Amino acid sequence: MKKMKKWQIWTAAGAAVLVIGTTSVMMFSHPNSPNQEVANETPMVQTVKDGSIASSVLLTGKVTADQEQYVYFDGTKGDLQSILVNVGDQVTAGQAIVQYSSTEAQTAYDAAVRTVNKADRQLNDLMTNGVSVDTTGDDEEDAKSASQAQRTVDSQASDLRDARADAVDNMNKAKALLDATIVKSSIDGTVVEVNKDVSKSTTGTNQTLVHIVSNGHLQVKGELSEYNLANISEGQEVVLTSKVYPDKTWTGKISYVGNYPTDSGQANNNTAGGTQGSGGAKYPFTVDITSDIGELKQGFSVNIEVKSSTQHPLVPVTSVMADGDTSYVWTVEKGKAKKVKVTLGNADAENQEIVSGLKKDAQVIVNPNEKLEDGKEIGKYDKID
């Protein structure tokens, strides 16, 4: 047998590679290749439903309690006697939390009570004993005297009743001042701050004695710019996200949008002359959280994605095709394909908003391909939810 030279062996190996490569090309160009199967796949049809897509408006806010109470030091109520709660205590509405001591308030109330009691004694004595009348034996003259005496009693009784009414008013006012020395909780909640070391000077009036937050639903509060104000309204739904839990979302609804700028926003606006560069005025807003709170905590900063307040037909993004500047979808009507020109709105990763051209309950093809023809029967197709 004749030996092959080394270069001949290499050439044969190359020929073998060439054959393998040619075979591979032929295999992937076969009519039954996977690419062809995708083109011939069974159409999937979905019923169009109305919905909304998140708008481009993004806000930020902070998670807060829906109710909270701050009790500040008030020197007009008297000397601070004691704070009746501690951090972590659970309190109920109407429970005493701060006690002032005021000698003047107590003295005024005691004096008012004595005045009322004195008026009661005088009125009772008058109505019981009346006034004495000396009789003369002359029936006509005695009748006149008795009538005069009765008028005197009635007049004195009226004066005493008026005096008593004034005394009761003063007593109620004094009682209100005395009651004010006891500060009560206005909500059910948890005590989160207690400050027993406060200044007794007038500068101490802004010092917090007790801070209570409710145990109810959480809210998100923040400020939006004047440029977003026109696009935000009460009732709009939102999606909340937190950097602390990036894989979780919460839902909410805008419950309040202020018509007047916040003090800080107005101050910034006035300082900068109201230019756009300054950020403009800031308006407060509140979001009620409608989903389970889960891991969300008070004080968390969250991002807020605002959903559009309008409802439009929504279709899967895969159903939308383009022909130049024109967008269209394929629908099924009476078993036939129909090409429908549409105007697009907002979109997210899954859904496309259709502003015009398509109505709710239309049957849209989710996976259209180039072989669809307007008016041609489709035959078999799969319907999905």
C-alpha cells in the first residue's frame, strides 16, 4: 500500500470538514426546520380588556402612619407635673398622657363652683320661704300686699336664676381650663417618643413631649412639582417599590393632592423667583396603601409609579406590528383574519395601550406572522385568557 504524504493527509482532513459544513447548511435550510415551524405555528387569540398602563410620572414619598399625634410643651397650661406614658406603650383615645399642675386653674374652678352653690342656696331659700307680708284685716288691702310680694319674689328669683346661669358659665370655663392641664390621646396607637427634659421658658413651646402613631393603615406622603400637578389627581392608582425590598411591590391610591404649595416649596419658589431651574412650587400629596403592608415599615422611602386614570383597550405587546409609521394588530372576526390600524398609547413590558382603532372584547391575535392575510380564514386557533 502506498503511503500518503503528510500534506495529503491534511488535505483529506480539510475535505472532510468541508463535507460536514455543507451537510450542516443543508440541514438548517430544510423546509421542516424550527424556523419554518415558528412561521406556521397555530395562532393564539386573546380577548381585549380595558385597563390602564403606568404613566411616565414617577414620584417619591415616605411611609407614615395614617394618624399621629404630637403633644408639645405648653407653658400656659401650668407647670409640667408628669408624663404618664413611656416609649412603646399602647394607648387608647381619651387616655391621659401628660399632666400639668396649675394652682390658678384649680383656684378659679373652686371659686366658680362656690358661686354656683351660693346661687342655688339663695334660689332655694327664696322659693321655699318667699317674703313675709303683714296683714291688716282688710281683704282688699291684704290681697294687694300679697300680689306685690309675689311680684317681688318672682323678680328676685329671675335675678338669681340669671346669676346662677352666669356662674355656671364661669364654672364651665374654669373646668375647661382645669381639664386642659390633663392632655389626652386623640388616637389609638403606640408611643414612639417621650421627652421629659423640656425647657420651661417660652422657647420651649415647640418641644415635643409625646409622639404617638396609630396602629392602623400606613400611608405615603410626599411632595410633587408644579409640572406634575396637572397629571396627578385623587383616585389614581399607583405602584410602590422600595430599595430595601427591590423584588416586592405594593399598590395604593392617591387620596389627597394639595391645591396650595407647602411652606418649603413656596419659600424655595419665592427665593429663586419661581423659575423652572429652582424646581418650582411643591404640592403635598398622600397615597393610601391598598395592599397588604408586608415588610413595609414606617419611615421607608419609596418610589411611586402613577397609573393613568383613563381606561383603554390593552393588548399584549407581541400582538402589535408596524408598517412604516403605521401600527396595526390582527383580529379574528367570524373565523377570518382582519388587519386593524391602531393608535398606540402607553406601554409596559407586557401590555400595550390602544388609544383608538380597537374596542373592548375584540379577539386579537397574540402571535401574528407575515403569512396572515386580511379577510382570509384562519381555521384552527388557540384561545387564551
